[in-house]
Amino acid sequence: MEDNSHEEKGKQAFEQLSLEKKNIRWEVMVPGLVVFGTAAIAALINAQALAEASRNFFNWSLETFGWLYAFTVMAATVLVAILCFSKVGNVRIGGKDAKASMPFWTWFVMTLTGGIAVGIVTWSVNEPIIYFGNVWGELNYTGIEPFTTEAYHFALGRSFMHWTFLPYAIYGLCGTLVAYTYFNRKKSLTITSTLEPLFGKRISGRAGSSIIDTLAMLALGLGITSGLAMCVTILTAGINTYGVEISVPLIIIVGVVIVALFTLSSSVGMDKGLRRLGWLNAWFFYGVMALLLILGPTVQIFRNSAVGLAVWFDNFFLWGLDPIDIGGPPLTRAWTMFNWAIWMAYAPVTGIFLGILSKGRTIRELLIVNWVLPSVFGWVWFSIWSTSALEMQLSGQADLVGIISQTGSAVMGLWLFLQNLPFGIGVIAVPLNIFIIGLSYITAADATLTKLGSICVRDVPIGTQPPVLIKVIWGAMIGIVGIVLVAFAERLHGVSGVRELAAAGGFLVLFIFTAMIATTFKVFFVDKIEE
């Protein structure tokens, strides 16, 4: 009996493996792996050449199509606001009787921590400080003098623009379109199916579907690779505060550990891995925010959070529709358009992740969780961290602008800021933030591997993870390219040329995202709504 049992299990395992192989979209996965494999080989042969090529493509794409990035982001924001607050918001994803699969706040934590990654921790200090000190000429076209009150409020307002309602509208729109297309219109869980209302069924043919999904997959892969490079750069800079020299062996060790952890976490599965990491990550976010609010310049935080928001709202259309001509290349191209390109690189496939989690919710609830609440969180987070950093600079407690200028590293301000927190809590804050940054990236990369895998598998059932082997392969490819470029490529602003890979990824899906905006308008305001 025991032998028969083992035989039966072996047969089931073989059948499952055969089924997985049959369901893999080789026409999508193979081109993606070829591109990444080529990038990995190029990185190993000449990392600096690959970084320089990425940088040149980045500059060309934003110089030529910056206007389109500006239009699409503003259009997405307006459209998402209309969807959220109009009667369309009452439409329930999955039909009137559909039930939600998880509690509201668990849902919010998973979507929040799965999207913000390392950026919100790092740039809440470094970005406004760089603007305030005009480190790389960000204020040259604005007529604002660095280190002034006007520069202070500009730094906050511009940071709010980059980390609240505009970028989260990109995610919110894609998540809404994917969820409605899959659950209400009963189409396949692919990006091409969301474009059928605009282009017809021919877009979902094997050729069209393969091309679009491959581009989206490559964009996402480039984005997560750039995120890995950023994470490794920041973590090694944090470790450097303990006197450990930043070296190639250190970069490789940190990178391998991070890749191993997010691949393992993703392989465990969404419920066991992402949900637990998300909650742990969220509580660290809340705790650090509360600590800074209590120990920091509390009155200034409350005052300047309002002023910074006012400055942004006063310049909402001027900044939002500027392709490069008003703010100039150091500000508009290197910061605003670069940010939009990165968010856009993640957007279509992130929409699949957000859409899967949204069954049983109304469109209004979906947008509150994926647009309104993350934006409010970003405003609160940047208000606390950014104001604390700017006040530290003004008081002379630490020269954050100086450390960034002297080292040429855009990420060094964070660690000097943490070391100089009041009451000597930097002893706790530095290792805590090393942990938070690592955990943030692992959490986001966990979700991203699932998204990558879902594109590579045909007809992914709800809640079903793609084969573990696919995740492991992608994790290895991402690790090789990211780690090698950080270790050996020429550094730009303290971050290797892999930073521009993410922007290149955004360009790959810019036109797809533009089509998704047009499709969203048609589906909800021209076609008959399917409930």
C-alpha cells in the first residue's frame, strides 16, 4: 500500500510538472530571458558600457517624449478622480454579489508595502535636501535661491508632487482597469485583454499579446533590477557608517543576501510571505514616523506640511505639464520625468497584482486603497521626515547638503541625518533603518516576482502562484545584472547607471499606458458598464 501511495504521489507530481510546462507562455518568457541574459553577459564583460548605454537612452527618451509623460500622468490623475467620486465608483469588482477575500486594512497594507519599496525611506530625506541646497542645479531655472525659506517650501512641494496623488494615480488607473476587465468582463488576466475595448480582439491574438506582455515584463524586470541596485547602494552606505569600507565583496554579499531573501519569500507564496512581511514592514513605518514626530520639530512639521502642500497646489498645472522647458533638465528630466518613467515601468503589471486583490470591492474602495490612502500616507511621511531633515540642515546640527555634495552620492544624506537624531537615538535608528530598507525592498520584490511570473503563465487562476522555478530564474537574472552594475559600473549621483534602466523600462510601456488611459475612458464612459 505504501509503495502504491508513493507511486501515486510521483505520478501526480509528474502530471503537475507537465501541466506547468504546458501553461508557460514560452513566446513571452523566452524573449524576456534572452534580453536579460544578454544584459547579464554584457554587465559581466563591460558594466560601464552597459551603464552608459542605459544613460544615453534615458536622456534621449525623456528629451524627446517628456511631453507625453507629462500629459499621460496628468490625464491619469484627472480620470482616476472622476472614477472615484462619480457614480462609476459604485460598481463592484466581480459583480454585485462578489465578496472581498481579506479584511480592509490587510488589503491596504499589502498594496502599500508592495509598491513603495526603498524609495519612500531614502528620498524623504535626500530629495528635499538636494533641492534645498541646489546640489546638481535643480533650482537654476526656477529663480529660487538655495538655503532660503522659498527653497525650503519648494523642496517640500516638489517632493509631495513626486510621492503622492500623481504617481499613485498611475497605479490606481491600471489596477481599476485590470480588475474590471478580469472580474466583470471575464477576460483573461493579461495586459492585452485590457486593451480589447479600444483595439478589438485582434490585439489579443498570440502575436499582439506576446509583444505587449513581453514589453511590460521587460519594463518590470528593469524596474526591479534598478530597485535592487538602489537598495544595495543604500544598504552598503548605511553599513559604511560603522567604518566598513564599501568594496566589491561587500556589494556582492549584500546583493546576494537580498536576492536570496526576496526569491525565497516570493516562493513561499503571497499569503505566507507577502502578507506577513507587509504587516511587519507597515508597523516599522508607523513606529518610525511616530518617533520622529515626537522627537523632531513637531510644530515645524505641522506648519510646513501645510505650506508645502499649498506651494504644490499653487503650481499644480505649471509643474505637472512641464516637459522640461520650465524647470530645466536638472529638475524636470532628472527628477520628475525620471520618476514618472519608473512608476510607469511598474504600472501595467502592478495593475494585475492590485486587480487580483480587489475582488468584492467597489471601484471607489479600490481607488481609496490604491490612490487616496497611499497618497495621504506619502504626504504624512514626507512631511515628518523631510521637515526634520531640513530643520537639521538649517540649525547647523548636520550638513546634509555638504555630505551629498562632497561624496557625490545622492543617498548619503539619510545616514548622516539618522546619526544626528536627538537624544543619541541614531545608535538605534541607523540599524533599524538598514533593516527597514532591506525589508521594504524584499516586500516589494516579493510581489514583483509574482507579477513577473504571472505574465509568463497562461490563464493564471485567482490566488494561484506561478511555478517556483520561474521565480527563481527571474530572481537570478535580476540579481546578476543589478549586483554587477552596482559593483563595477561608473557611479552617477552615487547610484550606478542601472538607475537609468528603470527609466528605459518606463519608455517601453509609455505607449501601452497611454492606450490604457484611452481604454479606461471608453470602458466606463462610452461603453455599457458590466456589473
